[in-house]
Amino acid sequence: MSKRFMVTNLLGEKALHPSSRVTRYFQNLSMLSRNAKLYLVATVLTGLGSGIWGVIFNLYLRQVNFQSDFIGIMSTASIIATGSIALLAGLLCERIGPKRTILIGLMANLVNVAQIWVLQPTTLLIASSASGLIGTLSWVASAPFMAENSRPEERTYLFSFAWALMIIMGVAGSYVGGVMPTLFNTMLGLPTGVKGSATGYRVALSISIALSFTAVLPILLIREGKNLQKQKMADLLNLRNIKSPRTIIKFMIPTAIIGFGAGFIVPLFNVFFRDNTKFQATDEQIGIMSSLSSITLGIGTLVAPALSRRLTKARSVALCEYLSMPFIMLTTLSPNLTWAATAFIARNALMNMAGPIGTTLQMELVTPAERATTNGLMVMADNIPRGITVSVSGAMMTKSDFFTPFLFTTVTYFMASSLYFMFFRNAEVKKAKASCSSGS
């Protein structure tokens, strides 16, 4: 290879010509294990189902006359439940293995049925909490599962491709979800529009649950290794499997701050675009925005492994987060829907494209015996602060304050990204040197 096609990254590795990177990317994907490929099939189904649910569920609640403040409280209930159970979910995963944990987590789709048909506030809050509690299991188990079913050289690609696949299917789900309510109401001869029938929403949400639940089938076909070591529950409850406490705490601090800031805006983006008198977006427009946002994020996620090889994982995460911050404020300050949607799409892509890279780094900097516990702690650190602030933001938006939540988010993101960069900017170099020393 000629010198002009070769540069050296921070770890001393040779970076390939772009065409060679693409070839290696797909070579790594083709060599994935059978278990990893089955997991990707399940990802397709859950991505499509969650895409439909995510874009229209809050709009459905508004359609049946629940206000933004109650929607915020519902989100709080689900998110707090997720954060509260996350550590126990990680410990359970260490005990019974990722496959069984994921299967139990998929049962949350059955609980979601109650959120569609039982429109009583107390029942909605209980169902939302139960769904968050159960669904957290599969969320927490996903990263340890991918780490265990991939080799180090392909791990970053698997994490990124799984995330991108979830996003791509979310694109289809978001677009179809935005169209479904009007389509079904029209087919049934029912009223459409803001004051239309809620029946179209119920049918669309039921379809989303069915799609997500079908993911049980490929997960059942996964074969866990015979060398799966089940840890004693007493040791797990005492956290004796934790061997890297300082590293885990360093990951938890910026994660908690990000969660605190994200709670102000992320769960209520669809409500923000619909209720803000400056935009008054329709369901179809919100669906299109979500789809375009997901497409952009999907492309960014596929590019992220190459970026991480050039800059290291930690620096890639921090850079993407810093670049997203101006677009947070531009979303709320934009004079019209076109500008706001463009800023929303850019923010979402930049803030999240390096997410799989960050998760990969977490799994690599801790021992295999503490991966699920670590992931559970990260989910807890993210969701508990997020659950607190989403209800605050819901109350603000009910009073038509669409500026303050975005300001709080921007400030907290800057703090978190700065701490993350300070903690981990040299982590991979140190790990590489330590590996070389131990191997010599």
C-alpha cells in the first residue's frame, strides 16, 4: 500500500484507505457469530415496533385528552422504574445469562397493551412503570450479550451495526407510525385530524406491540455457550463481582448528568413540535422528522467506528456531543418548523452517533464478570435523573415554556461531555500499554 493511503492513529495503528475500511467493515459483519446474527434479526423486529410506538404513543395520549404534564408524569414513572430496576437487572443477567434476561424483558410488550386500552390515569401510571421495570431487563442484557458473542476486533462493528439497524428500522416505524392513524381512520370511515378518532392510534400501537413481541422467536434460537458461568446470587447482591469501581463511577457521573439534561427535552420532542404554537406540526410531519432524524443518525452510527479508530473511542464520543450542543438551542429558537426540524435532526445524529462506541468502551474497560452489572448501573445513572426532569419539563411545556428546558439541556450536556473527555481521553492508550506490558 502506498504511503499516501496510510496514516497512523493515536494508538499507533495504520488507518486504511476509505474503500479498504468499507471492505473491512462488511468483512467483520459477515464473520459475526450465529448468535450475533440472530440478535440482529430480533433488533429488526424490535426497532420497527418501537419506531411506531415512539412516534405516536404520546400523540395518542394527547388525542384522548391527556395533557402534557400528565404525559410527563407517565414518562417519569417509566423512566424511574427503569433506573430503579437497572442494577438488579444487571445482577440477574450475571446470574441467568443474557439470553434468558432478554426473553423476560420482551414480556414488557404484553404490559403495553394496557396502556392502549385502559385509559384510566392510575392504571396508565402502573402499566407504564411495569413496562419500564420489565423492559429494562433486555436493555441491560444487550451490551453484555454482544460483548460475549463477538471478538475484540469486530466488537465495535457489531455494536454500531446493531444500533444502526435499530435506527434504520425505527425510520420505517416512525414514518409508518406517523401515517397509520389517519390511514386506519380513513379506511374505517372515522374522523381524522387533531379532533379525529383515537381508533387509528389504537390499531397502529397494537401492531407495534405485535412486531416487538415477535422478536422472541430469534432469541429463542440463540445457543448459549456451555461455559456460561453462573455467579452466586449472594456474591452478586454484595457486588463482589465489581473489580473496577473507580472506572464504573467515572462512567456513571457524566451519564447521570446527560440523563438529567436529556429528561428536559428528549421524551417530549413530539409534544414540543405539536403543542408549540410556532410550529403546530401534524402527526405526519412529526413522523417524517423522526424518520429523517433516524436516517441521519443511522448513517452517522455506521461511520462512527472509523472515527473512533482515528480519534479513539472516548474522544469521538466527546467530539460528537460537543458538536450537537448548538443545535439544541437552535431547535427552540428557530423561527419556523423547517429550521427547527433541521436542528432537531442534526442534534439527534451528532449526540447519539457515537453511543455504541461509548458502550463498547465501557464493556472493554471492565472485566467480563461485571459487564452486565456495569450496564445496569449506567442505565440507572441515566434514567433516574431523566425521570425527575421529564415531569418538570412537562409542567413547563403545559404552560407554553418551550425555551427553559432546552437551555437546561445545553448546559448539562456541556458539563457532562467535559467530564467524560477529562476522565477517558487517554484510557485506550493506557489500556493498550498495559496489555503490551502484561504480554511481554
